[in-house]
Amino acid sequence: MVLKGKNGESYNIANPNETIKIIQLANLISKISKQKITIKNRFTKNRNNFIYPKISIEKIKKLGWSPQISLKNGIIKTINFYESKIF
């Protein structure tokens, strides 16, 4: 994206096949990191009517990019990276 993307443009870097709710993401991070995360749900109005948008990565695919790692493995790699930098 840095080398081939257009200046001022934005690109979705995502895996459209891995849609996840924020609560599920928090629980996954908590499980992987072995850290207890306290979650307070402040969103109560119409929460069952929310429509999840389909993420389009067509724009960045034209630059030759495609998702190659799962969400879980991406979180593991990210946590390992930051833990190696802290200690």
C-alpha cells in the first residue's frame, strides 16, 4: 500500500471472511493473552437490529494484497511482538 497506493486514499486491510463482534474480539484477546478483561456493555438500544457491513478489500487487492493470516494468529503475533519489545 505504501509503495503502490495512491496518496490520500484509504484502504481496508481486513479479512472479510472473519467478521467478529467487539465482545468476541475482547474475549479472544483475553484468552490468548491470558489477561482478564472486564467488559461493560453500554450499547443496549437496538443491539439486536444491528446490521454488520460487509468489508470490501477489492481496492487493496488491486495493489496485490490479500489476507494471509487468521485473526487469531494475527492477535498472537501482535501480542508476541509487543511482549518482546517490553521486556
